[in-house]
Amino acid sequence: MRSRTIAEIVAKSLLHFDGSRYEMGDFVIMPNHVHLLATFPTERDMRKQAASWMRFTARQINVRLGTSGHFWQQEPFDHLVRSSEQYEMLRNYIADNPKKAGLTTGNFLHHRRED
């Protein structure tokens, strides 16, 4: 996902059903992974949507790159946010992740939801 075009495929997918299937919060698309905060009606909805994102973006990216096969790690790591303090800590983690990884502007794509 070092390519801006590839990162934008992922970003557009993450925002596509924002406001209808889920509420998208902050996200950052790094060269080799994605961090995001989103609110779902149920855990089942979250798992279904994560699978949909991975399936759709893998197809789109493979077409763009002229490749095939798996693109994403098979089991994404998900975590239930249990407090406003934890939420803010995760927002900061997402915002700081590119800097901690030594990335410069243009080497990642960041979206911050305005409250």
C-alpha cells in the first residue's frame, strides 16, 4: 500500500458505507497495514464488514497490480473499545503511528473524523 493509488482504494472502501452500515472514525493506511476506529451495530456486523472490506479491496488491488491471491492477513485483529479514555488513546495511537514508523507525508494516508 505504498502506492497512493492502492491506499486510496482502501480509503474509499472504508468510507463507502460510512453512516449507513457503520460510523467510521479515524484511520491510517500504512505501507503494510491499516489501523481504524469504527462503530458497528453488532459484533457480527463488524466481522461481516471487515471481511467485505478485505475481499473487495484485495480484488481491486490485485487487478490494479496485475496479481492474484491473498492480499490481507487472514485474521484481522479487532478490539472492543470500552471507555472514552481508551478511545482517545487509540485515536492518538492512530495519529502517531506513521511518525513512530519513520514515515514522511505521502508514505501513508490518514483520515481523522471530526467530532
